[in-house]
Amino acid sequence: MEWCIQYIGTYLRLQAAIDWLYVLFFRMSFSMLITKEITSLGKAFLVLEVLATADGSLTLLEMVHELGLPKPTVHRILQELLELGYVSRLEKGVYQITPKLRRLASGSLEDRLKELAAPLLRELHEQTGETVNLGVLRGTQVRYLSVLESTHPLRRIVEPSSTDPFYSTSLGRAITSQLTDEAWDTLIARTRLVARTRETIIDLKQLRKIHEQTQADGYSVEQDQNDVGVTCIGAPLYEGTQIVAAISLSVPTARADAKALQQFIKAVVRTARQISQQLQPQT
């Protein structure tokens, strides 16, 4: 009987030791996972710090040399920062930070945008009598920051803070017009293309042509592609050399004949330039 009790005691101690080893193993595994995540995040911040403190742009090799990190690691981090819009590529292998990172550190751009744009948007609204919109890109959607509705009974009604797809709106096309082919491909690959109307273009080749046309013109015109019977004219807003938002005019297609459309385009482009001047960094 005494032998049996000793055997059971030894078994229980052994089982407790095994259980403790299991706990230790999982704790070590979890700790290694957390450490790995922090290390990856830390490397990204190191890359950003090097770029932020540089006198201008840096090449990939310069960053590799300064950071002491493997070239593939730095290149991978740069690609992710490019997709997020915190870094821009000036030419092959040459990078710099974008105003988006500075805005992240300095405060909300949206409040400043609405404040500076408000008088000029009201002026455009009074000149045309049509609906005026101010929007920014958030992910693959355009988010409306402010909307001044048309005084006409026939108009498109949009609520501030509502969203629309970037690919089917003049706002979205204007905001993304500065994207390189690679950055545009990355954005469109993350976008669920859905035909909002029978006129909505979701063919990739046609969308790329629209993107290139918007780049060339400096504005975008969309007709019946986001809403049936509505034509929109959008133009980008610049802070420095970077597009940060866009404005648009929403007009019933019935009021947008060829002559009127040209007048609307001139008014929208002129207002966008005036707002962009207000957004330029103060020296």
C-alpha cells in the first residue's frame, strides 16, 4: 500500500512537471511571436526615421548602409510604406517621405481642409447653383468631408461622411490621378469593382485609360457612372506637390450639355487651384 502511494505521488509530480513545461513552451512561443512583431514594426520605424531626417531623398543602398539591415528587408518595408502612401519613389531605387507622414504627426488635415476650402467652395456653389463636394481618399473609398447642395429641385443628395467608390467617381479619379502605374495597380487590386449603374466602367483596361486621361487633363468628368442622371466634374487639391483631396461639382446630366460642361470644368479647376494655393506650406 505504501509503495502504491509513493508511485502515485511520483506520477503526480512528473505530470505537474510536464504541465509546467507545456506552459513554459507556450509562454516562450508567444513571447517570441510578440518580439518578432515588435521587431518588424521597429524596422519600419527605423526606415521612416532615416528618411525623415535625411536632407532630401535617399537611395535604397544608402538606407541599407545606414541601417545595417539586409537589402531585401529594407526593400520590403519600403514597398509596404509606398502602398500606404507614407513614402514616394522619385525614380528607381530613390525614395522620400510624403506629406502624409508629416500630417500624421502634426494633426488632422481634414479640419484644415474644410476650414481653408469653405469660402471658395461657397463661391463656386453661388456661381454655379450646383452641388459642390469636398472629399478625401480613405482606403478604396472617397469620403465626403463637406457638401453644399444645389438649390435646384433636381439634384443629387449626399450626406457628409458618406462614401463612394473611388473608381466610379470624379472625386476618386482626381485624387488618385497622381498615383504611379504600380501604386494604381496596387489600389485597384484591393478594390471590389461593382457596377453602380449600367454605365459604370469596371473593365481594368478602360479604367487605366481613364486614369491616364485624368493625369493628362488635370481633372476628371464622370457621367451616369455613379448615379443615373448625374454628371460630376472633379479636380485635385495639392498640398505642396502631393494630392491630398479633391473637389467636385455634381450636376444633373440634363443640365450638363457641351457648352455648360466646359464652363463647369473651368470653374471647378479654377477653384481647385485657388484652394491648393491656400494649402501650400507657409515659408
